[in-house]
Amino acid sequence: MAKYYNEPSRTFSEYLLIPNRTTKQCMPSNVSLRTPLVKFNKGEEAAVHLNIPFASAIMQAVSNDTMAIALARCGGISFIFGSQSIETQAEMVRRVKKFKAGFVPSDANLRPDQTLGDVVDLTARTGHSTIPITEDGSANGKLLGILTSRDYRIHKSGRDAPIAKFMTPFEKLVYGEEGTSLSEANEIIWEHKLNCLPIINKEQQLRYLVFRKDYDQHKENPDELVDAEKRLVVGAGINSRDYKERVPALIDAGADVLCVDSSDGFSEWQYETIRWVKSTMGDHVKVGGGNVVEEEGFRYLVEAGADFIKVGIGPASICITREQKGIGRGQATSVIEVAKARDQYFEESGTYVPICSDGGIVLDYHVVLALAMGADFVMQGRYFARFDESPGRRLRVRGNYMKEYWGEGSDRARNWQRYDVGGDTKLTFEEGVDAYVPYAGRLKDNLDLTVGKVKSTMCNCGALSIPDLHRTARITLVSAIGIREGGAHDVELKESDISPET
Ligand code: IMP
């Protein structure tokens, strides 16, 4: 006979937190959101931490190199999507690892023998008015001069005039040498009243540009997530088909942590994949597994050697797995049960395996609930897809700005490996939709607000850290009518577009 779970599985919106005593130390500025990303033994530190408990989803519409840079700069991590070629995924990882705050690789360059016409065309195309002139016209060619819009007047000189006549030649340029720090570069910029400082290597080859206008944005960020060499930390998704080629390429590109991306991780395919990574590549290569929704799945992947486990089947915003296949579980129940299994395993073995609540976070307080229920960090797709830094296009839809957001199991992404249960190597039916989400602007502005709310709620709960919250949170179920009570009710909402009488 089938096994029945008698309690319904529940989702975040069915719960609320009961405040604990808030001590005077409990201020948002005293709250630490540092959390382990990979397993560790009792009394030791995890080899990789997050400074805020946020990961962006392993999805084409969410995690490319631009997203990874923006999120790591705020203290979280992106897992670069794996539903692309090994080469392009590794290249994205490489770009994150090469990123240096304030040091911009130049993407608008020309040769001295090219003409002002070429300059005008390039400026129109890229929007850049500072053009490094290199020997071969490449971003890292030998620097011969710089041309800015103040150096020429196109209507006087004409499109055919050669650049060499107008550029500031190398001999007259102020430049910095490779190894110059951002604050040193800024000093030079101020001292010489420059708008842009080129950074070159010993062979006079151009490495980066540092712009005066960028400095404020690039001031040190206290939460920035960096490795021992001060490079941003980045993750990458893998699958259980081509891992023998993909994993070495990603590690070679500098990926700090990998994660097997699968909608149902309780499988022999995934077990073998994780085992292979650990036994062939070595334990220093960190790899997470998932997704699971209960204790047996958790223990299975821990036994395979997983460094962290992702939790969640079917809660995601773009997900239709439950409708298509009837598998899944309410996300809150999954997190509560897997967290219990994690704590039990820690007690038995002395090894703490972090868990990640993946998908289904709609409101900011769901993040705190997931953490309070035992998650060590959360993974989100919809949330991040709304920002400037996500790969999707920004479009005007019915009068509002939207960003595109599509599931990995949609016909658009065709990530059949994520739904692979052996057999045919193609996507035979969809498990995700192709959709829009409201455009929300810059990642940092939004994330600062969310992090602020998370810390504030933690203060209500009397918790100064995530482990504190795990230990002391008090959580209550809310009835269906109680949920109604949670929003504005029994009032006439004012129209937001009414302007005050003058
Ligand atoms: P969201 O934050 O609710 O949008 O959920 C993001 C999560 O959805 C990802 O981290 C994946 O676990 C999951 N996911 C991604 N693509 C699909 C899909 O096509 N179908 C079902 N789940 C998906």
C-alpha cells in the first residue's frame, strides 16, 4: 500500500513569526547574515561562506556573468546557468573571476589609421566617447593614444580624417601601471584632472580603463564576497550527462563551487555525478546537489558527498511540474523536514551540511521564514530576473516595463538535462513557462531593501545571526481567514495617482 502523509504540505504564506524579546543589542547594524555555503565538521569553519544568504537561480534568464558580478559585490552568489555550451559557460565564469571593481576592460577601441568616421560610428553604436587607440585596434593591444569627443570636430575635419592626427599620443598620456590600486588610480585622476585613466602593463598593452564617474559606485563594499586572492566568488550549474568534460572546464575557469542542477535530485544519475566529482576531482572541489523535499533524498545526496543540498520541487513562480507530473511538496514543509534531517545528521556524524531553500519566495518575509525554518540560504529566480543585471530583455508590455523570465523547463530554454530521467535526450513536454516579471531597476537598490527587512525581522525575533534564528525562532500557522487579516482590509484604498489638493 502507498505511504500517506496525513498532514498537508504547506507553503510560506501559511506561517508567521512570533516575536521574541528584542534586546538593546538587537539592531539591524549588529545583525550578521554570514552563512556557510558548504559542509564542515563540528568546531571548524566552512571553506566557503556567503555574506548574505542569497543565491541567484541556475537559469538562462537569471544568472550570467553580469548578474554574478553584481550579486557577489553585495555578498551573495550566482550559479551561472549550465544550459549552454561548456565553452560559453566557462567564459562567463572567467569573466567574473577577472572582474576588478572600477577597472573596466575597454570595449570601444580603434587603430590610428582608422578615420573620424569610424569614431563617429563606434560612438553611436557603443555610447562611449573615450576611445583608446591601440596598435591593432583590440582591447589589449599596444596603447598608442586616446581620442575623446573633445579632440575633434567632425563638421570641420570630415569623416575621412585619420585618427592619428587628433588623438592624444601615448607620450602625452597620463597612465597607471598594472597593479595600481583603485584608490591610487583615483588619486592620479584627481591630481591630473582626468576623466579616464588607462592602465597598461610593462609591454605598454592596454589592460583597463578607470573612469572618474565610476569611482563612487566602486568604493569598497563591506559585504563583497571574494576568494583568498580578492576575486569575486562565483558558482556554476552542472548536469548528470556531460559532467566529465564540463566540471574540469569550469574548475579551470575558476568556479568556486558547482551545483548539480536537477528538478529531482533523488536519483542514481545525480549520485554518480557527485561521487565522480568528489573522487576524481578531489574534495577541494565543492559541489551541491538537489533538489529534494524530504529526509531520504537528503541523506542519499549527503552519502554521495554533496557539500550542500537544495530543497524544493514545484514551488517556483514559472514552474508547472506539479501540474504536469503531480510531483512536489509545499515548500515550507520541505524546508522544515530537510532542516530536521540536517540537524539529526549533524548530531550523529558531526558534519553540518547546509541546505538551500530553492524557489517559491514571493515576499521578502518569506526569506526570513525560510531561514527561521532552518534554511542556511535561499535561491531565487523571479526576484533577480526583475533587475537590470539579468540577461532577459526589458520590454514595455501593456504600458509597463517588464523583464522576460522563462523556466529552464520551458520550450524556450530547452534544458532537458534538468528534467532528465534517462532515455531520450530531448525535452518531450514542458515543465516551465515563458513569462514577464515587473522591471525593478538595479539589483543593489532592491537587495539593500530586502536585506534591511530581513535584518529588521530578525531583530523582532531577537536573533543576531542565522544560527541564532535557527535556534530561537517561534513560528505559527495561520488559518485561511487569518491570512486575509494580514493584508490591508476593510478600508477603501486610496488611488495612488491622486495628487494632493493645493
Ligand atoms: P522562483 O524564485 O520562484 O522563480 O524559482 C526559481 C527556481 O525555479 C530555480 O532555482 C529552479 O529550482 C526552479 N526552476 C527553474 N526553471 C524551472 C522550470 O522550468 N520549471 C520548474 N522549476 C524551474
